[in-house]
Amino acid sequence: MRPAGALPMTGLGRDEYIMNLKINPISSLYDLKKTHDIQRVTWGYRDEMIFPYTIMTSTRHSGGVLLGAYIDDNLVGFLYGYLGMGGGSLYLFSQRMGILPEYQGRGIGTALKLAQREQMLRQGIDLVVWTYEPLAGASARLNIEKLGGIVRTYVRDIYGIMENPLQAGLAMDRLLIEWHLMSDRVRTRVGGHVEQPSLREWLEEKKYPVINFANWKDKLPRPIAVDLELDDKVLLVQVPPDLQAIKKRDLSIARGWRITTRSIFEAYFRRGYVITGFAGAKKSNSFNTYKLEHKPFPSTVDFSSWATGLEDDLEDEQERN
């Protein structure tokens, strides 16, 4: 029996479930201010990149989402999003989810997203979107496989130059996830009825063609070849298993992966391909792998305006000064 008020087990594996986890709206001033600390610790953000609690709590009262993850009544993570509109339809843009490092990888992110889904459905909204780092395997697994999101929009340099440790040195390119809350795809996944994909099955007997190739040298994967002209119904994209480890050792290789994967996703998205699957690396010297399918996914919202992020105006600013 779970504790009173705790989130139900739906969509969570038993090995990930934290028995004393509760998901509730954030309402106390103490916890609202604590979201600032969580943002600093999670991403190393400076003050200008932190969402003020005053804006977040106003958004909550205006139909948005501000949920907290509590363990023993202590706030250990939060999820924040606000309403948007496109094509005459409302959707939620899920702007930020932060979890203290010591609690990551324990199913809290999944629990927050499921609670977000429940709130949106109560409000009559069936689409949630957000962005994430294309080379972040843990995020890809959660967003695509566990939650059932799809991706067909690539965003270049969404926030411009940033100095926080996790982002410094690379253009802040992002994938835009569409989470169609009442689709069969999403309902089966959040219900825990879909097995995680097998990369071995995808690759055996060359079942699906691979778009790009890399070699390993000194325990670092280096991109070497890309084919942007394939037209099979299902294709695979290989990405490195640990972007941060590459950045620490050789930033030029990390930038090579950014340029390579940018060219792949932009080219194939333009031709109607959609990311529908993700399989994580299971052994050393192997890759995380995305599955792309050429198939339609109806939507009432056009996100093409996201394709170009902020231009780098650093040189112009230096000239003005």
C-alpha cells in the first residue's frame, strides 16, 4: 500500500518507484524560493537564467503547471510549464524540469510528467511540448520511449550563448518533443505496456539502414560519415553515449557531433521523417541510437517557427561598447 497522497504506480517500474514520493502543486513561499536553488544545482545556472518564483506561481494560477516532487515533505524537484496557442489550439509548453542530482535516475522525472499529463487532461488540453538536448540519452529515453513523445522539429541554438558548465562550448541546439496525451502511442507507454526497444534487434541482419557512422579512438567516438540521401521507411541515427565525457576530453569532437547530428535531423525532418524510438548503449564502444520513421502524425499546431533560435550578437555588442 502506498502512502496517502503519493502518486500511484501507473507508468513506473517498481525498481524506480520511491515509496514516500508525493507530487503536489508548489504553494509555499519557502518551496517556491527553493526552486531557484534546484535550478542552480541542477544546471549551474546564473541568476539571469533562473525562472523567478514570482513568474512561476503566476503562471500556475493562469492555467499553467507548477508541480513539486516531495520526499518526506522536502522539495527535491519541480516541473514548470505555461500555456501556448497555435492554429487555434491550446497546448502546454513544459519549460523546465529540475531534480536535485542525488535524486536523479529514480523515476521522479517520470512521476512529474505523468502528474503534468493528468492536470492537462483535466483542463481539456491534449498536447504538451518541450525541448531537450539531442545528445542526452537519459532525456531521450524518458521523452520518447517511456512517455511516447515524437520529434519532427530541430531547433538551432535556442538560447544563444550560455556560460553554465553543462552548456558551455556548444551551440544550444534542441529537439522539440510533441507529447500527444491521448494518442494510442502515449497511452500504451504511460500504462507500461510497451517493452523497451532492443538495439541488437534493430541492427541484426541490417534490418534498418544506419544514416551515420563513427569510429572509436582513445575511447572517444568520432563522426566519420553521413548519408543524407537514404529513403527507407525506417532509419537509424547513432549518437554518442556520453556527451559530457567527450566535452571534458576534446571539445572539438563534441562540436563535430553537434554539426553532424544537426545536418542529419534537419535534412530528414524536412523530408517527413519523425523520431519514434530510442535505444540506449548497452556496452562500451557502442552508441545510443534514434529510430526515424517516414510516417504522418497529425497535429493542429505548426512548430516550424522554432527551427531558428537566437542569433549570436556577441560581436555586435562588443562593437557597440
